[in-house]
Amino acid sequence: MSFAARAKSELCRAALSRKCCAQAEAYGVLLFCNLFTAGEIRIVTENDALCARLPQLFKKAFKLDFDRLPQPGSTGKRTYAFTAPEKLSAIREVYGMEGAGAVAHHINFAVLEESCCRLAFLRGAFLAGGSVTDPEKSYHLELATSHYNVSREALALMQECGFNPKQATRKANYIAYFKRSEDIEDFLTGIGAPIAAMDIMNAKVEKTLRGSVNRRVNCDAANLDKAVEAAQSQLEAIRALEQSGGLDMLPDKLREAARLRLSHPEDTLVQLAQRCDPPITKSALNHRLRKLVELGRQEKGK
């Protein structure tokens, strides 16, 4: 199951206890569904939880049963529809859509006076026309409708509820969307999907940890490469001095450093410094090895 499907399934577990909120949620579904005209309402969905919720929702909101239902046991895209004129008229009357002509696609804010009803409307809008990406991949949540006025008014409604979406147009659809993970978390929590919001938070923490670990690993790998390269240069310089007989002419401290590097080519500077007699600091050993490299280059240049 996709992350969007899980989020919608969580939303469908919200109780249908208040008629006003049921009507508000149904209103969101209707204005963001596939078809809402004076002659037909058609809702198409693949989400199993929404399929189970729709008959209960419209029964609670209007005491109406759908005229068209999916075949029992069907999967994939399933269609729910109202076509009976008396049922369509009853629904329009609840939302103040007068007459039998074309439905005026505007949000009647008088139906959404309570804050709970506003959030229920947005829940219905997301269930019918919303999507959200898997937070493991990216952050994006959107509500899409084919009605310009509905999109503009829904944007204002979301802002009243404390959300700050952006707008876009995609083909024949008008989009309100969020890109910031924090905004998506707030929206999902507000409309009734706190578990989905928590999943986004957890995914963000995991991404941050993975990024930190990767940066540390890359840094360690880069440092290791530098250490190996430095050790190789030191060995080449020491061998050049050894072949020329110049190694025996060096001071005791440099000869000791050369002997230790030849005997322990894979040791770090800290480990080599501890092998000195007596042990010395990493900085002191690094100074001696750099001197050996300089002398080796001089020897090669002769």
C-alpha cells in the first residue's frame, strides 16, 4: 500500500458522529471528485477504505443511498454515483445551490462556520482529490480540482485554518500544494491523520541521520586516502635515502622515524608516535616524516 493510500485509510477511520461535519466532508468530496453537475454526481476511487466510507458518509450527511455502486468484491477504480433528480436536488439544497440548472461551483462558507466542519471539508477534499508522496522519496502534498473558484476559495479556507499552501495549474486542474515537510505534517494532523504526519517526521529524522553518517563515512574515507598517500610518499623517500646510503647519515630521531615507518607501513601517525622510544606527539612525528620526505626528494633530484 502506498503512503498516500495509508494516509487516506487513516482519515477514513474518523468517526461520523456529527451530521454537520459529515455534510462538510461530503461537500469536500463533491467539489474535488470526478463529476459534480446538476445531472450527475460521480466519485471514482481505488482506495478500499474510502470505498467503505462513502456510503456511510452520504447516508449520515443526507440519508441517501447511491444510485450506482461498484460490484461486490471488485477492485481497482470503483465508481459511486447519484443520478436520481430528487437526490441531486436534496444535496444541492443542503449547500444552497438553487434551481435545477448547472451547479455553481463555489464554496458556500455558511456551511463551514465551525472549525471542525472546515477541517472535515478539507479531509473530504483530500480524500477525493488529494495526493501525497512517499516521504522516503520527496515531500509533496496537493489538492486538485477542475473548478477554478473552488480552488481559489479552498486556498483561502486553508489559510484561515492556519495552513499556507501554494497554487499551481496543471492541464485542466487547479492545484493547492505543500512542499515543506512541516506544512504537510501540520495539514495531515489537522484533517485527522496524525500517524501519517508522524511517519513523515520519522522519515525526515532517518534521512538526516543517513546524511550525517554518509558525510562522516565520506570524510573518513577521504582522510584515509590522504593518510595512505602520505604514507606511500614517506616510504618512497625513505627507500631512496636507504639506497643512496644517506639514511645512515641522519640523526637518530630521523632514523628511528624511518625505521618505524618501514616496519609499520599501515600505522597511523598516532600509532607510530606511540612506538617511539620514548613516545612522542603526533605533531613531532609528522615533522620528522616530512623532513624525511624532503630529504628523499632531494636525493631523487641529484
